Amino acid sequence: MTMRLTPMSLSLTVNGERNVVSVEPNSTLLMTLREILQLTGTKCGCNQGVSGACTVLIGKRPVRSCGITVGEV
């Protein structure tokens, strides 16, 4: 059984545009970008953080978005 967490309101600035989303804190940044914000340029390669296809920049730091939750951003 998957435990559902209370959604949190999160403000993300992506490509210079501010977005406010309501997501569960354990949702990955990758799924939030692709499914909630419809930014499909970020790809899901291996879903293990190995291929690097999901790499995004947080500030100037490259991060594998499949391995970080929105609660950690």
C-alpha cells in the first residue's frame, strides 16, 4: 500500500517563469516537471539517476531530477 502524503504548495522558477504547484512532498522533481508543469524536455532515461537524461540545473548545480523529491528542492 502506498502512503499518500498531504500535498504541499511549492513555488518553482523554471526557465525564468515562476510556477506554483500543489504536489505530494515525496513526488520526484522529474515527475513534477513532466506531469504537473508539462515540461517534457526533461527525460526519464533509467529512473535510477545513472543515465543523466533527467539532469536539470538547480541554481548552477546539475541535479538528477529522478533522484530528488520536490520536498528536497
